[in-house]
Amino acid sequence: MSVVAQFEEGLGHAASEYKAAFDAARDEPALRAANARYTGPSGIVTKLLKLMPELPKEQRRELGQRANRLKEEIESELAARLASLAHAQRAAELSGPALDVTLPGYGVRAGHAHPLTRVKHELLDLFAGLGFDIAEGPEVDLHENNFDRLGFPPDHPATDMQDTFFMQQPPGVSPRATLLRTHTSTVQVREMLRRKPPLAVVSAGAVFRRDDDVTHSPMFMQLEGFMVDEGVSFAHLKGVLTHFLRRLFGQNVPVRFRPSYFPFVEPGGEVDVGCTICRSWELGPRECRVCKNTGFMEILGCGMIHPVVFEHVGYDPERFTGFAFGMGLDRVAMLRYGIAEVGLLYGNDVRFLAQL
Ligand SMILES: [Zn+2]
């Protein structure tokens, strides 16, 4: 077949077929694909136009014009069909169900700090507002800072291997030289060694004990505070702690001081607040397994710093007095958020934590 016949046959096929191909296309991608078969880079009409240099001179002009006309015709048909598709789509949107763009969208749920961390920050903030400095100490500390300088006698049961996690030591070093601190009172010792009165300091962090049963966790969070100056009395202790507890649990919560013993205070006491789970002080006596129906929960330990502690850190016990207090943050978090099981705070169950 001659090139001219080939060219004419190609033009004839393209001209008679392309409308049917466009008719079969139901959407824009199909329409564009159909169009590409004719005027795309390897489409039929494009290929014919590339054949033009091989056509005899006398027919080249006429055949070329026909091919170009067909190409223009196909392109304008495509544009018309695209416009009609868009129009039909818009009409379908307008006649379809209404889309209420004022409905709230699906938000991304942000995480939040663990309730223990939040309680810690809240408590530190409260004491900072009372003028206390915030201090930090290491979780691994010296036996001296954890026990000796606080007045623990060498045979105190707390210093026993059964109760405390001691760090492994190189040969020749006492096996009890360093340990995971058993309370945040180590920060009290460190700050008093470093600074001179007047002092008001608060510190919070993880502490470690070997207790491991259903009601105890080997790691828990504690907050500790102390104030030292000339003339600090038990009245200051009661005033600061009562103010603090009422800021935390509400102005009408009952606060009760009871005598108790800790090696590093004299006198020492424990403080109870009304149980915020049963709120029996306002709702009357109720069954409550958190406070065991007493209506009170022990919240913190406190006392006047023992003179022996001042001697160990180089303060004159005749001149300075001070008070100290410590509490478990898990207990505060339980009362604050009304949680009846301490284990929930350490279980890392997002279904529970997301509710707080
Ligand atoms: Zn209760």
C-alpha cells in the first residue's frame, strides 16, 4: 500500500471511530484515555502527522491540512465533552443530599501527661506559690544521704538488704555504699549541705523500695518539702500544710494531725484528710473500702527536723529549727481524681488514663 493510501485510510478510521470511543467513556479519566489514542504522543493522528515528510510533495499540503483539521476537531470535541462532564457532576452535587459544612470535624485527639506527672507539677506549683524553691536530686544516692545523715541508726530495719535496692559495687567498696533512694529526703540532705538557712525547698521524684505486693509497688513517686530558719515552729508546719491541703482538696476538707515516729523528725506526725472517695464529712458515714469506713485518709508524714540532722549538715541546732514533710504522689492522685485502685496508676492502660 502506498504511503498516501495508508495516510488516507488512517485518517478515515480515526474520523469515523473517535466519537464512538468518546461516547463509551463515562468519566474524565476514560475520556482522556480515549483521546490519547488519537491525539496523544503515540496516537493515530499524531503518527500520521509524523508520516508527512514521506508523502509526495503534491499531496502533502492537502493531506496535512486534513490531518490537522481532524486533530483540531477531536480536540474541540474533547473540550466540549469535558465541559459537559463537569457540568453533569456539578448538577449531581447540587441535586444530591445537602452537605452541612458547619458540622464539627473529626479532631485529632491529643495525648496528655500521666496523672502522676500532672499531680507532681500541680503540687510543685502550689509550693512554689508559697515561696518554696524546687530542687532535684539523683535517684541513685549515697548511703549517707539516704540514711546516716538523716539520723537512721546503722541497724535500722530500713537499711536492711531486704528493704532497699543496693547498687552493685566494685571489690573493696562497701556493698551498701550506693542505693536507689528510698525517699526524697536525700534532697533535703543535699540541699542543706549545699546552702545555708533560710531555706524553703520542695522536691519530687521516684523512690524505690523492695516492697512488692498487691498494695505496694517497688517504685513510686514522692514529694518532700522542708523549711529551715531561726524561729520556725510547729505552728508554721501546721499552717503551711493545712493551707496546702485545703488548696488541693477544697476549703472545707477536714485536716487532722496525729503524732507518729520517723527517725529524722522530733516531734513527728502524720496528717490525714477527709476521704474524698466517700466524702463522709459532708455526706454522712458510708461504706468505703478506700478509707475502710474511717472517713479519713493518711496523706503525709511530717515533723520538726531532728537536731541530729542539722549537726550532720553543719547547721547550729541551737540556732535553727525547721520542719519537713513528705507524701506519696500516688495517694494524692487517687484522692484528687477519685481513683480507688493504686494499681491503675502504674498499669499504663490507655483506656483508663484517657479518662483523667
Ligand atoms: Zn472513704
